[in-house]
Amino acid sequence: MVDVTKPLRDGAYILIGIGVMTFQKSQVRRVELTKQFEAQRKQLEGQATEAREQIGKLVKGVEERWEPVLKQIEARLDDLEKRLPDQAATVVKQARAVQADLVQRLNPNAA
């Protein structure tokens, strides 16, 4: 009779070996993907930081350019308010107070 236990045992060992190698290969790939993900995450964080800085500079530049215009508008509103009748001047004062409050709430750093 032919003994099939040795070939079956060898086949089982081969299958187990292939399974172990596959598992090890998947672990190596997992480590590679983790490193790749970390590198991409760091790069993205750097780009986001740079974008935040650029946007901050842009906003500051706009605020600096817009400030003289706002002061000029405020001065003209002051002149207009002085020439209005009392009731109308009161309404304009209230509207400007609401506007100032909104500006302060939206931008606490605003003067």
C-alpha cells in the first residue's frame, strides 16, 4: 500500500509556510503603508500651516487697507449725524452701536 501521510504532511507544511509568509508580507506592507500615511499626514499638516499663515497675512493686509476707508466713512457719518434732526440722529447712533457690537463679536481683536 502506498503511504500518503508523508506527502500530505509535506503539503500541510508547505501550506503553513505559505500562510506564514503571506502574513509576514502583509505585516511588512502594513508598516510601509503606515509610514507612507504618516509622511503624507505630516506634509498635509505643513501645507495647512502654511495656508493658515498666508490667509492670516492676507486678512491682515486687507484690514490694513480697509481701515482708512472705514475711518473716512465713520468721519462722514459723524458729520451727517450732526446735521440730522434729533430723532434721526438717535436712530443713526443706535444703528452704529449695533454695527460696532457686531464687528466686536465677529472680530474680538478689532479696535
